[in-house]
Amino acid sequence: MTATIKDVAKKAGVSLSTVSLVLNNKTNLSPETINKVKQAISDLNYHPRHSARGLASKKSGNIGFILTDDHFSRAEPFYTKIFLGSEFEARNYNYYILLTTIEQNFCKKSIPRFLLEKNVDGVILAGHIPDGLINFLSNNYNIPVVYIDYLPPKGKSFAILIDNVDGAKLAVEHLLEKGHRDIAFVCGEISHPSMQSRFLGYKQALKNADIPLREELVVTDELATSDESGHNATCKLLKTGIHFSAIFAGNDAMAIGCMKCLKKKQISVPDQIAIVGFDDVDIANQIDPKLTTMRVDKEEMGAIAIKNLVEMITKEKRNFGKVLVPVELVTRNST
Amino acid sequence: MTATIKDVAKKAGVSLSTVSLVLNNKTNLSPETINKVKQAISDLNYHPRHSARGLASKKSGNIGFILTDDHFSRAEPFYTKIFLGSEFEARNYNYYILLTTIEQNFCKKSIPRFLLEKNVDGVILAGHIPDGLINFLSNNYNIPVVYIDYLPPKGKSFAILIDNVDGAKLAVEHLLEKGHRDIAFVCGEISHPSMQSRFLGYKQALKNADIPLREELVVTDELATSDESGHNATCKLLKTGIHFSAIFAGNDAMAIGCMKCLKKKQISVPDQIAIVGFDDVDIANQIDPKLTTMRVDKEEMGAIAIKNLVEMITKEKRNFGKVLVPVELVTRNST
DNA sequence: GTGAAAGCGCTAACAG
DNA sequence: CTGTTAGCGCTTTCAC
């Protein structure tokens, strides 16, 4: 049988509850008592049993992580990395993460089991989450919730978001520093909050540099944010005949599409036209020329979520607001 | 307070232990008793508390899922889908899955916490797993283990594997049916068991069709199994001047590389040369022409793992051997 | 500071 | 087939 708290108490020559107090670092015990106990714990290779703790403390020691299945199995492992960051951070706080996916068209039947069984002390919701689940949570549960990369349409919430505005500004400022003045912006799905923010950052950077916004250098009417739409947008720009020496693309996929178009037309990147993307997807570093882009620390986003969630759980308080995770310029060969 | 087993017993007018028996469908209770209890359970929206069960039964109700971090965050969401299949199946058996990643260079410090805390009833190991962890598990634990897409180098084990031999046979048979006789095989990293099996399947299919194996149509000396190595291998084949009307590539990445090379040389696919890949990665369906390839049901692999693991856990027995998951031909435009 | 004792909600004997 | 009972390992009052 593996060691129990009783064994530790016996070995350390203290009472059972003293060990418990050490375990949960409650009250000020004498340092020597603490040391004795800690010694016994490591001697016996003791690990408190999750279920026993859970039963006695009415806390599960688990954190739920929910995202939609399509988000999770996308080729770009964006959410995977966020999860990894969470899982890693959760180890420090001795929480387990229960990961589950839901379908985009949410129905009562698909409520995560750990919610029904009240087996999580808090929940992380990553990416676009159906309203049905959000409402279900807020109506039936009082556990803390942290959103990642998604801001629920209404109500108070706590969200970890990418600083798209600032990131876009940095991207454009990089181009400005390289001496570019005629900088095009190419984007699709402009109704998406991220894209709007990036567009805003583009405009702000130009304004700060006293460069007027020229509508003819802006293409935002592509439907998607894909490779293909980047290609199309670039073709459109070239057809106008208007001069530009750089493109800031709404994301890497589009930036790659831009490069493909330019390659076809024998326009050299970065000599004739420089390109900056956004996201730093894995292939950004594999294409030729390698794409200069904006990187977000996904693992960090997951870690921040855990830190905040644990704080809310243990202090029984609720945080509200947004945390904007900074974006970093990754300079490569396309600029 | 949420309902407990006591409330259910009271509501159903039976004893506490009767409810427990229903919950664990032990012994043959009278159908009407069962119904009464089930009614009470749903009336009260009762869910047994995981921790209480765990404490009393000495089972955690959890299954550990371990893979290396690089496997998990690969662009191709192969293991992600396997995990999803596991998670989905685990719901049916009321298990939670604890997902964690380890580093390829395993050290004692990185032993998953749920192992140290003995908080899983069984473990799934997906993809290449460092020997250190395998040894640690077999030396210190007696919980059932299921491997997915990896066969540990030594010792008895239970593994869910892709039926690469049969899959490759099917691929080549498809080409044979289309009338091809001169079928090239293009592959890299031939020391990898999967690639060896696919090569074997290629040879078997030819043999069954009474077509002699022609070494000059086989390229297995590429180092990687990437896009680029597919490209190189195809160039090599073309340079020899030997006629062939079809290529079976070791995987989709290589197949795509083959297509790129052929495109450059203005050789039309599938009119002049047909191509079959293996894996059915997401982009296989997005390139032009769309790639005919072999698909493996990743979710199914995860589900099979869970089914077997649960059986081993509940029946306290150990299964050994291999389960080969069938591969399916996905016919698209490259053949 | 530390120790004793009472549960947390459930399972698993056992006796009826 | 049903009810009683004794824990599982821990937290948490409450005395000391």
C-alpha cells in the first residue's frame, strides 16, 4: 500500500492534522515541524490522494478546458499550444486539466460531463464558444470562468486576448523603419474582431507616422483569410497599377498567398515588395523567403489563464476584464 | 447542496446500498427496483461524486493519455484526433482522460503527475515514447497500458497500429485496377517500421498481380518523408528515363512533393502519371489535383484504445498483442 | 502550536 | 434481493 497521511504523521512524530496543515500551508507552524514533515513526505514518497482531498474539501482539484472540436483539430496547432501551456502551468498548482471538445452547434446533450458531475473548480473556454454553453454556465454554475482568444458577446467576463491592435502597429512600424511609405493592407473576413483590430493597428501606425490612409491600398473585402484570398487580394492591388512597396497581411495564410501571387508575377520579395504577416504559424518559417510575422506566445496565454483561474478559485473571488497578451515581431527574410 | 446517494435512496424508497448496486449494475436486481432507482436518479439530477467513488473503490476513474510534446503540436493533427476519439469514447464509460505531454528526452523529473499520485487506472501511450518512461511504468506500476501507433521495442504489450501492409496493398491494387503496370514506389526514412510495412504491401500487391518487382522503379533512399524528398525522388526517377505510369508514395507529404516535381516538368497528373499517397492529411483534399490516398480513422484508434483499456481495468486482466486498424482508399483526382 | 474526532459520499463486505 | 456497517484518506472544526 502506498503511504498515507497517517504514515507521514507517524514518521514525522506529529499528529495527522499537523501534516494536513503543512500540506495546505495553512497557519504558521514552526519551521522545524514543517521540515520534519516535509522530510517524512519525501522519505515515504508520499502523494496526497486526489479523491480523498476532493471528498473532504469539496474541491475537485480539476480545471475544465473546453473548446470546439473544429478549433482543436485545425491544422495550425494554435489551441493545442494554448492547452499545453495550461497543462504545464496547472502542474505547478497541482491541478489536473480535463480537456473536452464540444460541437459548434451546442445542445443540452453535449454538456461536458465534468460540469454535470460538478467535477471542476473552474473552467477555461478557448476560442469561439456557442452562446448556449455560455448561458448554461452562467445560469447554473458559480465557478470561475476564463476565456481565451474569445470575448463573449455579453455579460461580465475575464478574457485573455491577443493584443492585435498593438501587434499590427508593430508590424507596420517595422515596415516604416525599413523605409516603406506605400504600405498596403490586405485582409479578409473583416467583420472578425481580430481582423478589425489589426486593421485599426495599421491605421494607427500610419497616423503616428503622419502618413495618410489611402483607401486604394487597402483590400478588406476578401471573404476568407486564406492563402487563396491573399493571392486574390494581391492580384487586385497589382491590377490597379498603384505603387506600393510593402504589404501588411491580416494573417500568415494571407501573407503566403500574397507571396505566391508576387512570385507568379516575377516580383521579388522583399526587394520589390516586402511582406509582413501575423500569427507566426509553423510554415511561416519554412517557406521561401521566410516570412516576417508577428508572434503570439500561445503557451503563455494558457499559463496566464491558469494563474488567474487558480487565483479566483483559491481566493474565492472573481476577476473581470481583459488581459492583452503582447505580440512580438519576428524578423525574417520577407522584409 | 447537490443530491447524494442517500437522497436517491430515500426518494426511491430503497436502501442506500441498493442504489449503489444499480449504479454499478452489479447482481441481478428486480427490474422494477432498478427503474425506481433510475427514476429517482434522473428526478434528482443525481451524479455520483467522482472523488467519493474513487476513495471508496480505490479506483480513480481516470485514464492517463501520454504523448510527446512534439507529436502533439505537429501541424498535422494526427494525435489530436486520436485523443479526441479517446475522449469521446471515454465518456461512454464514465472515465475522465488526463492528457499530458512529456519531452522526448525523458527524465525522472518529468514523470506525469497522475502517475506519481496514482491517479489513473490505466494509461494510453501514443506515438513514440521514450524507453525511460516505458521502463518506469513497467517497473513501478501494475496498471494496464495501451500503445497507439507505437510498438515498444521489447516486452509484451498491447498496441493499436495502422494496418500499413494492407493499406499499401490496397493503394497499389487501386492503381492496378486502373490499368497501371509500371508502378513506382517512392519513400524515405525506410528504417521506420511504417515505411517498411508500406513497402512490403507494395511488393505483395505486385506479387499477387504477377508483376515482378523492378528495383529501378523503387526509390527508398530519401532521408526524410517530406514534401521535398518526394520532389527529389521523383526527379531521380524521371532522370533514369525508365517508363512508369503511376507512383505510390510512402505518405501524403511525399506524394505532394511528387506532384510538384511533375508539375514543374509539365507532366500531367493523373493523365500521364497517377499518384497515390498515404495518410489522408487535410491538405490532400485541398491541392490540385486532389490526392487519392489511404485514410486511417484516427478517432477510431483512440476509441479502440479506450475500449480495451476499460476492459482490462474492469476485468482486471491484461490483453496483449496488436490490433491493426484497417485503412481505407479515398479516391480523388490524382488517379 | 498541536492533537482528537467528526464527517465528506461512496463502496463493499456481511448478515438478514 | 435488501439493509447495516465499517472504512477509503483527507480536511476541518474544536479543544488543549
